Amino acid sequence: MHTVLLVCSANVDRSKTAEDFFAEQYSKIRFLSAGTNEAICRQEGTNFIDQEILDTADLVLVMEDKHRSWINSHLNTKDKRIEVLNIPDRFRYYSMELIEILQQKCASFL
């Protein structure tokens, strides 16, 4: 099964929305999500990206370029396809506007 990893800062709003929404839409793709800010992920009880999570992904979709930069500087990204969606951190979990943007930005990848 193809696995897509979605990444934002805290894994609370953007990447978690993407994981939950797309998992309902695409049953033949496995979706995971994680954040790059370890302190906030621990505080919120969300997934912090580590090598193990990254290694499971066939495709990594990050919300902002800073997330790709963090991944590239902290983890082994050899042979990983990482795409930037350019979705700013101004959306709440499962907001309709966020879902519409995710659908538009991710359509060519899924």
C-alpha cells in the first residue's frame, strides 16, 4: 500500500486534518501525519516526525518550506520525495477552507 506522510509544525491542525480527511477519501492509500516541533507535539500528544515515520512514507507532503528544511537537516532523506504545499499556519482543524485548499494542492499527488 502506498503511504503518504503529511507534515506541519505541531500535527494539530493542518497535517492532522489532511490525514483524517484523505484517509476517508482514499482507501487504497495509507496516510500518516506528524509535526516538526517536538516540544509542541509532546505537549499536544501528537506525532513528532522521526526517522521511523519518515522511512514508512513513499511521499512526504509538507505544509511549508520550513518543514522540508527541518526534515532535510535532521533526518536521512535519501531517495525521499518531499513536496511543499505552501499552506500557511492559519487554519483550524478540519475547517472547510483548509479542506478545500488541501484538495486543490494535493490532487496531483494522490
